[in-house]
Amino acid sequence: MKALVITRIAGPESLEIQDVPEPQLKAGQTMVRVAVGGLNFADFMTTKGGYPGTPPPPLVAGREFSGVEESTGRRVMGYAQWAAFAEKIAAHSHMIWPVPEHWTDEQAAAFPVNFFTAYLGYWQAGMTPGAPLLAGFARSGNSPRVLIHAVAGGVGTAAVQIGQILGVEMYGTSSSDEKLQRVKELGLQHGINYKRHDYEELVKNLTHGEGVDAVFEMLGGEHTARSLRCLRDFGRIIQYGTATGKAPQLDLRAMYAKSASVQGLWLTYLSQKPEIMGPAWQQLSGWIAQKKLTPQVGAVFPLERAIEAYKLLEEGKNYGKVVIRISS
């Protein structure tokens, strides 16, 4: 079968389409014929050797997909650690979900990583139904505030849709006024072009010096420290990535001055916990049935142009999700 293979640790240029053996099912797995793969920044990092736990090359790329389950014929979308960008994948049964009838394969491939990450971010921030409120925003008459970095990306656009349902006041950063306008149509209230404005100063001004209750942070480096300064008392940074390639900077004095905290979110780890993923899917699927969630697909590439897709993501020029069509 055809597959996109990481041949060596050398960035997107190391990707090659190759013929590889079909996967063999193990206990708890089901075979899925893949239609579309969802591209994540973690996939780019994997080609550079920067994603923990990945086997050495050569290996089949990709961790998100949509397609058809061979044993039942139903349309499914799923999440894996790798090997999703191939004509078939031996998927773990607890890591696939039914595709809503009104969604395309491309939309389905844009769902698992983005929406579970965004939902669990709100959950860890104490903002989802049934979650304990953070002390900072448990105050009468005020909505919780969240700063979402890379708000026009896959997780960002998912977080805005979920935040609108939850009644969150959202501040989002992006490099483009055009992309910010598109996200505002999803429900973002405060768009910040970080190329033209200091987001730290603007958040301070927009919140009248109070700050936000949580920051969804996936940049790392200095942005973790800057995001910490955007928090109000008892606020929380939800750190789910390091797109800059730099380790998060932390100012512990600033943390204890505000009684603030930093909470890590790694979907690779949380996805193995059914007691977390089950309730998350139950809530997300309910909102999907009400047609309140729509994955934003910004670009679709054929498998033959996968390197272009990776580079688009690397350059940060994408809106929403970049997907790769594996088979017709």
C-alpha cells in the first residue's frame, strides 16, 4: 500500500511516498481504509526529531485520519501516534469515533486532535460543565477570560467555537488581520495582530489591568513567561506545545505573586485514559449533534504534495486545519 514515510530526521524534505506492507491487526485494533489525514505541528516536529516517544525512521508519518472501518463499513475519524498517512491503518478501537453525517472526510480528519485538545484545555482550566471553577473567575456576573495563541490555527479555531458555547470572553493572537477576521466570525471577541501590537500590553489594557483567567499556550520560549504576565490572580497557563522549538521560560516569582500555575496538556498521554476521553467525547458529540461545532479546513493537499503541506504549516500561513488526501 502507499504511505508517506519519514525516511530520516531532516525535516519535511525527508518525506517520501513509498510502498509498504499493510499493517497487521493486534488485539484491540480495527482496520481503517484512510481517506484523509489531518496534519498537525507535531507531525512537522516529528520530521525534525523533536517529538518525544517517536520511533527512529523509517516510519509512516501521521497521527490523525478519517476513513472507513473495514469490518463495519462505517465512516470513522481517529487519532494515532503515527502511521496515519497511509492507505490503511490498524487503529485502536477506543481511539476512533463515528463521523457525523453532515461532515466531509476533510472535516472529520480535522476534528480529533484540534477539538479534544481545545476541550481538554478548557477542562484543565476548570471551565467546562461540571469542572471546578478556578478561584479567579468564580465571581458574580463575570465571564471567564481566555487568551488563545495561534487563534487562527486548528486548535485555536476549535477553542473559539467551544469557548463561545461556554460563554468565555476570548482574546486571540495571530499574524494576520485577515485571519483574525475569519476567527471573529466564529465567535472571537478580541483579535490581536501580534506583528502590529504587543499582545501582553494589549491584554492588560483590554482587561483594565486585571488580566485573563487562562492562556492556551503552544509557542514556548519567552511566550510562556509573557503569557504568565497576562494572567489575573489564580490564573492558569495551559501549555500544550512549543512551536518556537524553545523550552518554556518560567518566572517562578511571577507565579507565586499571582498564585498562578502552569498546567501541561499532552494529548498523546491523555488519549490513553478512557475516564477522560469518554466524557470529553460525550460532551463534544452532543455539541456536534446540535451543529455547534464545525472543523475549519484551510487547505487540502493530495498525498503527492505532502511536503508543501508540511511547509505551509511550518511557515504558519495556514488558517484552520491543513489536511492531506490519502486516497480518492
